[in-house]
Amino acid sequence: MNYRFENGKHAQLTIDLEIAAAKSEIWKLLATTEGITQWFPELHADNLPEAGMLTFKTENGQEEMTLLEYVEGAILSFKWGSGRVSFMLKELESAKTLIHFKEQLPYDFTGLSKDLAGWMMQLERLRTIAEKRAFTLDKDTFRKYIEEIETSLSERVI
């Protein structure tokens, strides 16, 4: 996974992730509840694009996230709290897909570094599901991602 974190008007995480699976299979994992809950159990994508939103469900309740952009098989973008999450798919070969992921959040987003690092781990989980491999949460890698993001945040020039 190639990623970069940028400081600007917003905190921005960009990830380019190659997955050994067909673009159509990746799209199902992103744009349907049946698919998305395999790698992100709290996220639901019922009846897209007609519904116009995704839902984040936890034991404490749920939050609706407005669909911002939807291009069948190619682009999925939605509000994420006070920020934005976007997926863009590009077929590299018949069974290889590039996901270009971008998350933009304001600096006052609660749990900013954990949220950004969480998406990094979720995308790794997406890859293992798509490639039909087992996923194991690597807590050391998660902590490393948080530390790298927090270092970048501390170097931000205001």
C-alpha cells in the first residue's frame, strides 16, 4: 500500500492500493451492504445511488453519510462526519484493480489520527477480503500508522 499524508487546509490521507481482483468485484465490496460489511461491518450501503446515503451503525446509534459522488463501477464519495471519503477505481488488468482512496478531515475532527489510521487498516482488510485471504488485525502496524500521522500533524505549519 502506497500512502501519503498531507497537511493543508484539511488533513488529507491518500492511498493507492493495488488489489488482485476484478474491478467489478471491488465495486461490489464498496457499493453494496453485502460487500462493504465484509470488510467494514459498521458501514451500510443500502440501495445506492437511489438512497443518496450510506449509514454508519454502531451499538450507540447510527449516522447517515450523504452520497457526494457516484459513478457506477468507478467512483464512490460520501461525507464522513465533517469530512469526505472517496474511492476511485481503475482497472489495471482483467483481474487487477487500483483503488485511489482519499480522506479529507478538518483538524478538529475527534480522533483524527486514529480515524485516518483506521482507514489504512480497513483498506488492508478490503484487500485481503477481495483476494480471498485471511485478515489479521496488526495492532503494531495500526499504532505505527497513528504515530506517523501524529508526527505529520505536529509538524503542521498554521
